[in-house]
Amino acid sequence: MSKTPLERFTEKVDLIYDFSPDTPLFVRKADSELDRNNINGAVDILKQGLDAYPDYATAHIILGKAYTLLGDYDNALLAFQKGSVIIGSPKTLEFYSEQIENIRRHRSPFTLTRRTTFVEEPEPKPQIQAEEEISFDLLEEEDLSELASRISKAKIPPPKPGEPSEVHPAAEKEHAGAKIYSETMGKIYMAQGNFTEAIDVFQHLALKDPSRRAYYQAIIDDLRKKSG
């Protein structure tokens, strides 16, 4: 029986993660582990990944769902709170808090589907919006290969304490051809201390979405101060 595009994509994520556990793809690896009901394994992957990318909001949200599935509601609420603060969305925390209360009262949870929609950091809204959501039915094998390869190569190792921030040469070369522009990726660069790359991403987003230009410009100005 032939595999679906989603199954093939998940396999590629697994291979990339096994080769390089510090890749930002750890969130998708963890999500696939939840889908396999390996909840403790997903928690371990997320906690390790968040050591390198502490401001990755999606990772905190998935960690909250994993803790909820384990019945560890206190840690779940803490994870949801961290993710909600990062994206500046009290509504997100309110939503997940209500779901946890529903579970405690033996009602139906946030349809505890283990597969998570990966999110773009939005302005405060009642629901999380999908970030570059993939329609797997429409993807061809070549598209999956290209996406997995591009994301893996875009990984930039976090700078060691005391070392100056700089763009990894391999990643810089890759980005010259095809670069991922999203608020999530910009915040990943910020967490890594790669301010030059982060500024480039937010400048692109400001041009793409004039309605949020002031918001992105404030981030850019702050990054320039930090980069000296």
C-alpha cells in the first residue's frame, strides 16, 4: 500500500531530526510522536528543543497539549501561558484554560487530536491562525523533498555563550536562493542571537503586510540596538 504525502513528509522529518536533533523541526517531530501516542517521548523532544529555542511559541503550545494528555494540568497551563505570552494572545491562554477545565469536569477536550496546527504568531485573536499550513493532499513527492531539505538547511546552530552572533555560512548560502519568511522564523533567529537574519525576515514581513509595519519596525529597531 502506497504511503500518503503526509506519511512521506513525516518520515522525512524523522530522518532530519535523527540526524540533527537541534533543528527547528523538533516541533513537527514531537507532534508526530503525539500522533503515535508516544506522549512522554514528545515531552522529552519538546523540552530539549525549547532549551535551544525558548521563544518558540508553537513548541510551548504543543508541550501544553502533551502535558494535558498526561493529566499534568499544572505544567500544561504553564506551557500554554508561556506560548500565549510569546504571541501576545490572552485569548489563546483563555481558550486552552477552558479546555483543561472541560477535561477536569469530564467533558470533551479540545478534541484532543494529537496532531497540531502549526501557528503563525498572530495579533490577539480568539483563535490561532495556521502558519504556512500545508495541504498534504496537494503536495507532490518533489515538493516534500524540497521542503524538508530547505528547512533542515535553514537551521542555524545557536551561538555559544560569550561568542558573537553571526550567520552560519551554509545557511546564508541557502537563504540566498530560498528563504522562509514568517514571524515564527524571525523569532527563531532572535532566540538564536542571529539578529541580522531576524532583521531581514521582519523587514520582508513589513513590506508584505503594511498594516503591521509599525509592529515589525519596532521589533527591527530593538534588534538593531541589541546588535550594536
